[in-house]
Amino acid sequence: MSRVTPEQQIQFLVRIQRLLGEGRFVASYKFALLQALADLAVEKGDDSGDPLRLTVTDIAEKFIQYYWRQTLPLGAAGLDEATVLRQNTGRQAAVINLVARTSRLADGSLVRARAAPDLWNPLVSRVAEVVRVMPLWKLQTVGDKVYDFLYPNTEGAGSEIELRSGVAFCLRKFHALIQDLIQGGWVRFIRSIRTNQALLGDNLDLRDFLFGSERENLEVYRRFLKDIQAGECFYCRERVRGTGDVDHFIPWVKYPVDLGHNFVLAHSSCNRHKRDYLAAENHLQNWFERNDRFYTDLSQFFREKSIHHDLSSSSQITCWAYEQAADANAPVWILGNRTREIGTYWRNLCGHAAVDVPVAADRGEDDGQEPDDHS
């Protein structure tokens, strides 16, 4: 384990701020690339401080996810290239054109595009080539100097990069802050492009348009979740009468990515009370056990409905969210209006949940420790 000192953490943030403040931007690719590195550090990294290898394909898939909603015309529902915001100071960015073309073929549905290999695989391959040739080796340039503190800046290298020691740790620890810096810079860049200014009114919330919630249609989950939960609310375990609410176990505001395993069915009242809190550790234990017990059923359902899912990433994101809450001494939600400070049992649960799936065989027998709360 490589320890990352407080001084190194501060130095990292200063470098990120300088990169965003002083770097030369002719396209929005650098913002997307830095956001991709931060998100992949959460989904694939850990807090050891060790280096992290990432493939250009992983980065390309993140690019597609970010730019998908940004290929929509401003304030319209169709796909008219004439009103799509420019992401380049010159001609429209190549990734936008590639994503927009695939979006038209998939009727605007990212889920449908992912489920069609003849659409998805060529798109990922082409976007990966753009990433490899263009922003990957220009992100860390400030002025005429290269500050390769994120990864070795070897132009023309192969299909992967390796984040330096401590980088994944810092990207995970300061994810919310770095995301805010990236999005602020991205919005300012879009507004600075002259051809965009005629489309942007003074009252438009550009940040919401670029990065706002484009949540999955949750109706598709409802009946299936009710079946595997035996008609009970995931949290209070009382019978759900009526439809109930499909809830993000890790709230959208904590990490805005919809992955199938993150959804549970809850009473509307429980969902309202939970709001944007993380759930107490007894609920976390139930979530891990649900995913273990119904691993095959969940996987089959997600495949049949073309729902994006990755239990390994979902588990990584979940444990990262609890780590963040613990660092901030944030409260967790028990039931009703009751909250309390986060305990330590979540560490045992995350420690027992292996990264690979299925995880049931890897967690082993109960270690004898009880959750901090049994409500």
C-alpha cells in the first residue's frame, strides 16, 4: 500500500486546479477525459494509493455516456445537428458526430445502443481511437510544458494507461470537488464558443442541460423487484400495497450512474424519508445479500431488458460512497425520520464483498460481528 500524505493530496488538488485553469482548451475532450479518470477511479480503483491501469476502451465508453445527452438539440426532442451545441472552437467535435449518428440509429436510447453490438462496438472503437490520438496525450499540457502527474505522457502509446501512485486515491477522495471543478470549466468553455451563444439564453441552466439527471425509466424494474422482495419494502420489510417506489440504493446525487443492481423497491414513505441519505448498515447488508442470493435472476432480467449492469462496479461505487460518508462523519438513514452517525460495520461488509461476481462464495460465513443498528 502506498500512503498518500496530506501534503501530497493538497499538491494534487493544486495541480488539478492549475490544469483546468491554465490548460489550453480547443475542445471539451479534456473535461470529459478528466471526468472519466475520476469516475473510473471510483468504479475500478481502491484507496490503497497504488497505481491503476485503465484501458482506452473504458475511457471511450465514459465519453459516450457523457456526450450522449449533449447530442440532443438545445430545448428540442429530436436530433437536428444544426442546433446541437458546439464542443469545439472550430468544426464540431468528432466524438459528438459519432455519438449523434449512433443515437439516431438507436432512437435516442443509450440502453438500446449498448444492447446492439453492431452499433455499440464500432462506436466504442472509433471513440477510443479519437481519445487515444487526441486528448489522452494533451490533457496534462499547460503552456508549453507537460506536467504528467496523472499518468506517463507517452504519445502514441498503446491501448491503456496507468494512473500514477496516489492518483486513483485522490480522484476517489476528492471526486465531488473535482467533478464540480470539471463541470464548471466545461460550462464556461461551452458558453465561450461564439457559435453557441445564439442558442444560449440568459436564463438557461446550461449545467443541468449538459450534466443533469437523465434517469432510466424505472417502471421496467417495479414488478420484478416486487417479486424478488416477496412483495415487501426493501427497507422496513412491511408489505408494499400499491405500486411502491423504485429507489436508488446509492442516491443519484452521490454518484449519477444508473446500474441495474442499485435499484430496490420501497414504500413511497420510506423513499421520501430516506431522501439523499445513505442507508444504515443493516440495509447495506441486505443489499449485498440480495445481490448474492438473486445473482442469476438479476443478471437474466437485466440481459432480457437490456439494462446496463455491472455488479463489480456497483459494489465498488457502494463501498466508495460509504467511505466518503465515513470520512465526512455523515449520518445514515435508519427508518422513518431516524438517522445516526455512520458506524464501522460497513467496512466488514465491503471487505467481505469480493470485486468479482458472483460474490456469495467469496464472502464466507458470518464473522460474528453484528451491524451497528438492527432497526
